Amino acid sequence: MKNIAFLLLACFSCLSCEQSFVSQPSQDQFLDGTITGLSSAELSQFLKGDAAVNEVFTRQTGLGSTFVGTSCINCHAGDGKGHPFTSLIRFGQIDETGNQFLNQGGPQLQNRALPGFLPEQIPIGATFSKLMPPAFTGLGFLQYVTDDTILAMADPNDMNNDGISGTVNWINIPYYAIPHPNAISQSGKYIGRFGKKASTFSLFQQTITAYNQDMGITSAYNPIDHYTNLEIDPEVSTNKINDITFYLKTLKAPIQRNQNDAVVLQGKNLFEQVNCAGCHKSTLTTGFSEIQPLSYQNFSPYTDLLLHDMGNALDDGYTEGAAKTYEWRTPPLWGIGLSANSQGGNLFLMHDGRARTIEEAINFHGGEAVNSKNAFDDLTSQQKIALLQFIKSL
């Protein structure tokens, strides 16, 4: 009798397991996950970085006193784009002479505060911009595009007469953002490649800045508490900064879906035909990386990492580095088809989330992109559907 009862229990257990089994989605359906080819030691560091990205800070662990979010994942759910509710506001710089409001909380607004403290307010007279948090994925590939490659794509005087004149944002870098051996400098400045205005040099710099400006967390590299403006002991370890930087470098690139679909292929051809690829470059190549799977790799981010004049509609009166108020770095399009997954099921595109569809985002393009926008507008309805379907596949 006991044996029969045991067998029945085993059968019910197997049935329960079978009924509760959920198949894993394919790799092209989500953004997080590692690049292939990491060693066991590298995978271990990736997991440490993953844990650090998900860490929630409190008053006891260094949060604040004023801040934007309590963790990295607050703004980058599933390593994807942020939502308008998690947007950042940066303020205080109107031209390349620099930010005149650094002594009043600039360049970033900390709009939340611990009990007993007041959140920051935008100072009177300060220009500002609302910025959507970007997706994390594929950043390591962008990190290792060589400076030579970026400069080769730049055409500040539009020598090829295509109406596109991408430029580099030459920026001052902090002491800890050590340039790589082949970095190119101009008058002591280096090429920015991350951020809406290409105002950040590297993922290491971005990690340190995000800890300090987003969460009010000090480090050995940035020990200044932005609320008191005093130097305090580090609240996050250097090891943790290194782990998150490694995590950001080794997240996989988004994988295109339905690559062989006839409509998607037609849309890809139209994307080239209307010269969207003039800025959204379909293929780039990395240089040497100490992380072997990132070395000398071809990848498809659909960006040139350059600044472009985007016209009056996107001129928000705020800038960073040497970028003009109407200039924006070409955002990578890869992963755009999965953006809604981290944005509450809806799309919020452009630098501030103003566009709710891909077509609306295209129609906000002006300046250097106006010819491509007009060419898109001239397409037939069926051709527009194909081009949009291609973009959604990225």
C-alpha cells in the first residue's frame, strides 16, 4: 500500500512539473544576456555586475540625500530603455562655454529626496532638457569602435554633398577616464561616444557618474557628495564599479528578428534608399579589446556615434561639451523593436520620449535628416509599412 501511494505521489509530481514547465523565449526576444565566448572567470564577473545593477540602495547604504533612483534597474528595466516616469533632467549649459549652474546642483536634477531633505529645483534662468534612459545592451561593442573609425565617418563640412555633416563631440575627460593607447586627442580633448550628446568618454566614466548623480553614491573616483558639496568616504567599492562596467561591456547585442522576411528585406532596402543609413550606419567594426569576444567584431548598431543637426523642433536650448543645442548623437536603432517591453507596453522615442510611434519619430527629424524624412513621406503606404517593419525587426 505504501508503494502504491509512493507511485501515485511520483506520478502527480511529474504531472505537476510538466504542467508548470514554461519554455524559454528565444534570444532575439529579450535584451539581457551575455556575449558569447566569455571565460568562466569573465562569466563570474558578469554575474557580479548583474547583481550590482539590481542592488537597491537605502539611506543606510549611501542613498541620497537627493537622488533620481534607488538602483540602476529603476531606469533600465530588463536592460532596456527607460520610461518618461524614469527620465532624467539635465540643466545649466546653453553653449560650449560650460555649465554655469554647477554650484546650484547642475548638471543633473535630483528630483527625489530622503525624508528630512528637499529635492532639487531647476534654478531660475537655467536651460534644461528631459532625457530618456537608454538601453544597456550592446554597449561594449560601441565602446571598442576605434577613434579612427568615428573620425572617418565624420563629415563636418559635408564634402560629399549629401546634406549630412556629422561631427565629433570633443570633450574634457575626468582624470580617472584613462584613454586607451590608440585614443585620438585634439587640444587635450577626447572623443565622446555615450550619452544623448556624446558627452561621455567611456562606460567606466558613465558608471561612476551614474552612481553619483543618479543615486547620490560616492566612490573613490568621485567622492564629492552632491548635496553638501563635501568630500566623504566612498559609499560604493571600486570592485563593484569595475563589475558593473564589465557587465555593461559584455551584455549581448540585440538580435534582429525576422531577418529573412520578404517585407523586412524590402524595408531594409528602402532604409538605404531614403538614406536613413547616412547616420544610422548598419555595420561597424570594433578594434582591439582586452575582452577577446569583443575584439575585431562586425556588428549592426545603426548609429555612427556622431553629432548631427536635428533641426529646430529638437532644439531644446541645452547642451553638453561642444555640442550645439540642436545637435544630438545618432541613437543606435538596434533593440528598438523590443523597447516597449521596458516601457510599459508602449513606445516613447526620441531623446525625451515625445514620439509614441516609429513613424512619429521619423517625422520629428529635421536639419540634416530632413531629406530622409521627406523621402520617407514620399513613399507609398505599402513601402512605409515595409520600412517600419524593418525598423521594428531591429
